[in-house]
Amino acid sequence: MSEKNASPVLETRHVWKDYHIAGENSLFAKTFHAVEDVSLTVKKGETFGIVGESGCGKSTMARLLMCLELPDDGEIYFQGQRIDRLPEHARRKLRPRFQMVFQDSGSSLNPRKRVQDILSEPMLYHKIGNGKQIDRRVEELLSMVGLPVEMKGRYPHEFSGGQRQRICIARALSLNPDVVVLDEPVSALDVSVQAQILNLLRELQERLGLTYVFIGHGLGAVHYISHRIAVMYMGRVVEVGTSDELFDHPAHPYTKALLDAAPAADADARFRPRTALKGEIDEHPIAGACPLYHRCPNAGKGCLSFSGEIEEIAPGHFTVCRKAWEE
Amino acid sequence: MGALLEINQLNIAFRQGKKLCPVASGVSFSVQPGEILCVVGESGSGKSITALSVLGLLSRQGKVTGGEILFDGRNLLSLSEEEMDRIRGVDIAMIFQDIMYSLNPVFTIGRQMTEGMRRHRGLSKEAAEKEAVTLLERTGIRDAKQVMKKYPHMLSGGMRQRVMIAMALACKPKLLIADEPTTALDVTIQYQIMELLRSLRDETGMAILLITHDIGVVAEMADRVVVMYAGQCVEEAPLRELLTHPAHAYTKALMQAVPGLHDDRSRRLYSIPGYVPQEYGEMTGCRFAPRCPYGAECPEKREEGMREIAPGHLSRCAYKGGVKDE
């Protein structure tokens, strides 16, 4: 696994995505910035984690990286080629090289199709291989994700949640992608099964040289699987760093609070000192101020002007918090 | 001091077609007054069903097939629906994971908050409203008067859970049953709600029976812990004892399978092979045996029942006679 000096596979530059929320009439209609000015670089062979709470824009980010949604502003590059402005038929040709796995394995598998049909559909669609080759590939995929080959004739509902997630992973791998975007792949699973899936993802990465973008809210899981992590809050990336650096030396108050809030399986956990945030996400932030201004324990006057610039505070460790720049 | 809630050898089964599928077998534990007892287990362990049966809230397919549930010395299972009504929401209150569906979307928060107080305690509308505002404020809602006028969809998940907690407190319950109260919330909000529940326990002295799948939440909240697997209690111990000397192979595995925030990332994550059994009516002997890392070495796969291995520490594990190792 190369963490350094690897070439970027996926890149976003100043990406914005707005959603328009319809109201009773035009007066009540609102625009919601789901993603604001996000620039990220995902390198070859790494796992890039994105964490944040619900509504922070992490799933929108996943959909943007896959071009399932197109950005309102900014650019998205896949292996150096700009993909957000490609016509759909040209992007479709690139699709086999970047694939996605969703959180809800139950609803992302067609209940009326057998596993073998689910797994062979991408190959049929992209006209890869003949019948025999596809059959062989389906069996290979099943054994790759640790499912018995005899199960290929079964329907999705005959599997448990963990097994279904294995099928989703197998489907994503069926076209030999370079990048797999995983949107909360283990969040819906029991902890004992979560560990199985995380181990499987790691094995597959080593074997196939895959690049992952791993979206999650379970901090332990994201830390375990990712080489680098971006923390998102209210549509912005507030901090980026290598997993260990970010978790051991968090610089942004939001990252600190997020880490401190995560319950730890330790009898003394409840007594540790913690950074706590006040209140909840502010839907009407002060224009021009840091989005965390209302909740931040060390907000000062300077925080009322927020440029959105992200600065390097240690090698490879970036944050938008101006207080952290000064330290 | 006698136990506030005592569950003895409770069996619950669900009707599936013509046969009854057991979902909880021989579940026994007790909650002391003022105590926070956490029941932890994965999906299908029977933890929620056990909690629902305490309040007689099992769906029509569910049926208690044996055992007793003693609350303040009275067997809740022998009470009539009317008598249960006087306990439900009054002496025992419950909050749920599904904050979306636990509040009625067509009534204001104020209307829903006061309903219980007016019904169970005969308060006037004004008195109930005044008290509702106090309760909301106690759960950390700042502009309680405004919130009273709002509808559930206008509130965030964290606020809705606070409202649920305030409603649960309305009749000053002796026992609060909380079924995964923070699972649907973000971690920073989860932390706020955990703090709130702990401080409310300290102030009011009510006991809390907390159902969760997250061993981290257990560590933050529990005084004592019951671990459930496949419809059975497999281990019971005070918190510190359980975390430092887990005795059952399942408890150990569960703790190791959770990646910590500062763990060495290069090591392979410990995982429990296989899946939680979907049906265990036919299973004899240790239900964890097929997935147990000691399965092969374990001398006795037969059912041993819970045994006390240290004061207050019970385990069902037969491996090495259930003794604590490490």
C-alpha cells in the first residue's frame, strides 16, 4: 500500500452542490448548500475516509465522486480526465473503472433476481465476455468475497445483512474497477459482522490494488480502514490528515468534539476530560462566520470572518480552523 | 433492598405460521432501584423483546410462554390490561429508538406532553402545560415555550429524543426503559443525551434499563451489564468487572471486534466467524458454540446455565469451567 508519492486517481477542485428545497411558494423555497468548496485528492491504492455527522454532505460527496450527481460549480477528475462535464455516453464508458457500494444492501439488490444474475448484469451491460466466461467470473467473485459458490442460485432475501453486503461488494468488483466508493458499507451491520466486512475490504484492496473512498460515521471503523481521513461539517471539509495523525492530534475543535463524543469501551471512559459542543447544527449561521461559531468552545472574535481556506499545520495535516493555525 | 424489577426465567415466542418460534429463553435479571442496567447484544439477541414484554407491548404474534416479571413485588404478567395501564407510563416509562415514529405527527408537542399528565394525574390543562415546560427545560431545551407549539417534524432528532425523555419523566417513573435511545443520533448528540440520562438518574433516583448494541454506550452508562446472545443471557457483571475480566467467549469477542480510535491499524481486526443464528428453537447446548473461537477445545458443549464465577459475576460459558482468564 503506497501512502506517499502516489498519483491522484480521483480529484475534486472547489466543488459546490446546492439542493433547492421547494416551499409552498417561491417565498419559502430555500437553497441548501450540501457541499461547499470541497477540494480533495484521492491517491492510487489508498483508502480515503470521509467522516461527519448526518447532513454534513459526506454522502453527497460520494455521489459527486461517482458523478451520480453533478456539481453546480467546480471540477471532478478521474485519473487526470475531467469527468463532470463529459457527455453521459462517454462517462458510461468510464463507469467500469469506478464503482460504488451503498449502505442499505437490502434495497440496493433487486429482490427478484438471483445472485448470479445480479453479479453478471454489469458484465452483460458493458458487453464483457461470453456466457461461459461470465459464469466463471461469477463463481470467482463469490469466492473472492467469501460466499459459497453454491449460493449463486439464491435470491437476496435468503441472505443475512452481512452476506448481502458481500454480494454488493462482489457486484462492484465484477468489472475490475480501479476505485470503489463505499458509502457507509458497515453502518447497518452488527459489530461482529462489521469486523468481517472490514477485514474483507482490506484483503481485497491488497490483492487487487484497489483505491477506496470510505464514507462512514463510525469513527473506529473509518480509522481502522483509512490511510487518510477528511472530516466534514456543514458541507465543508474542516480537517484532513493521515488517520493516525488526525485521531491522535486533532486540530479542529469539531474533530476533537467528534472524537471525544465517541463512546469508548473503557470503564474509565466517562471520566475523561472532553471537548463538548454546545447545542446542535445551526441552520442559520452568521454570514461570513466560521460554521462552527455557535457551538465552538473556543470561538473568538476572529472566527467571525471565515475564509474557507484550508492551511497545512503539519506535514499532510490541513485544517480550516484559524485558531489551530496560530498554535 | 429488594429489586425494583425482577425478570425470572422469561420465555417469549413468536408465532410463525402454526409453530411457535422462541425468541427469548430463560431470561433472568433484575434492576435495583436507582441503578442503570445495560442489556447489550446484537440484533436477534432478544434484548428489545424482553424490554417490550415488561410493559406488555409485544405485538400480537408475540407471546410470553413462561416465567414471571416482578415489578415492586407484583407479577406484571398476571395483571389485567386496566391494571397495566396504570403502571405503563406512570411507574414504568419507555423511550424508543424510532424517534420519528414515537411522536404523533399531527399533534403539537405541547398537546402530546400534557396528555399523559392530564390522564394519569388529573392535572388541569394549565397546570399540565406549566409542568410540561419545566420538564422540557430540564431536558436541556432552551426555548421550551416555543417548542410546545411545534410539531414533531419541525424538531431535529436530538430535540425529538429530548421531548420523548421529558414525556417519559412526566409521571415521575421509578423505572425508565430506554431501547437504543441514541442509536439514531449523531455522536455529538448521542453524548449529550447520555449525559442527560445520567444526570436525570442522579437527580430523580429512577432506575434505567438501557438496551443497546454498542459496548461503548455500555461503558459510558452502565452500573451493571447483562450480555445477551441468541435469546439467552450469557453474562452478567458489574461494569468494571465485565470490561476488565470478561468471562464469556462471546463477550470477549464482542469487545475485540470493535475497532478503537487509537488502535494499531496494521493489525487484522478480530472478527467472529459466521452469523447470528436466525432460529434457535432447535439448538441444544451452547448457542455460541458454532462461532466460538474455543469451540474445538471446549470440553462441554452442553447447556450449563448461568454460574456465578465471582461475586455478582455470572457466566454461561463452560470453557475452562467458565473461569476468568488473562
